[in-house]
Amino acid sequence: MKKVLIVEDDPMVAMINKKYVDSFEGFGVTGCVSKREDFFDILSNKDVDLIIMDVYMPGKSGLELLKEMRELGYTTDVVMVTAANSVKEVKKAFAYGVVDYLIKPFEFERLKEALEKYEARSVVFSEKENFQQNEIDKLYTSESIEEELPKGIQSKTLNKIIILMENEEKEKVWTIKELSEKLMISGVTIKKYLDFLEKNERIRASVFHGQRGRPEYRYRLMG
């Protein structure tokens, strides 16, 4: 479960954002704060994986809080959710390391997309100790298949599989069991998504015939 801290001075907006986040599988809100003292109290005493932060705050702005937390050594990922849309503010936010920037008012699907991208990338970071340049390039340019997904195929799970496969050696061949163990998703579900990716010519499947048992399917990325 990814623990999310919401930093928002409007109680109604904070409640709506909390409802959005709590409805998303794998995420839960660990607190909602509107003051600097409360923000750093939670950050210091609780496990926080992701911060959803507004720019416009009483006292210190969200950007000032973000700058201060970085100076104090906190590397927690941050998604800005704010009405602030000036080039100066957006540029500062990304300079301080936000992973996404949502301008109010936004659709729930846009927040859902931000959480999906964050979760997919966090899986890769949890599996790695070092990166090669091509792996970093793929990590920050990877996109899911841009089409309406069929029933039973969720972009969240699809992105997890694609990003994991892209951030390994180009010629790496995967088995259903390997993907299932790394992503902690059932083999039946993995097979369904691999069939979809093969149909869309994103991966190539081959059959390996061992000495015993049934043939084993193996998969690798195309291109």
C-alpha cells in the first residue's frame, strides 16, 4: 500500500482528493495537512511514499515547502495539484523534483494517470540498484499503448509490465513465472496481458520445449 500525504488548505478540496486517492487500488491517504508544522511532523514520524501538494498555502507556499523539504534531505515523491499555472511556478516545481503537475480543475482520470505512472516507475526503482543510460531513457519516455483498452485490461497493470520489461536488457526473454513473481500478479493475469501485448505487436512469444512437462512460453520485447 502506497501511503499518500495530502497538503491542501481548502478542507473541501482535501476531502475530495482524499476520496479520489482512497478509491484507487494500492493507495491510501495517511494524512491531510494545511500547515508547515503538521506537514513536517507527519513527514518525520510516518512513512510517506507520495505527497500531493497545492502551491497556494497560508504562510509558506507549497513551492517553499517543497524547497525546504528537499534542503532537509527528504526525497519523497511529490505530485503538485494546484491552480497555479504560471511558467515560473511550473518550472520551479519541476526544478524541485515533482513527478507530475496537475492544474485545477482536473478530471479524476488525470489524477488516476499520475498515480499509475508513479506506481509503475516505483516498481522499477524497487528492483534496481544501478541504471544504464538506455534504461533511464526508457523509464522517462515509456508510454502505454495509446488506444482504448479492451475490457479486462487495465492501464495500471499494463504499464507495470511494459516498464519492467523495458528496463531490463533489450534481448531478455521473460517467462510468465518470472513476471508474476516480480510484479506479484497471478500467472493467469500475466498471461492475459502478454497475449494482449503480443496481439498489438509489442512483444514476441516463442515456445520452449523442455525434456519434461508442457511447453513453456517465453516473451521478449520487439524492436
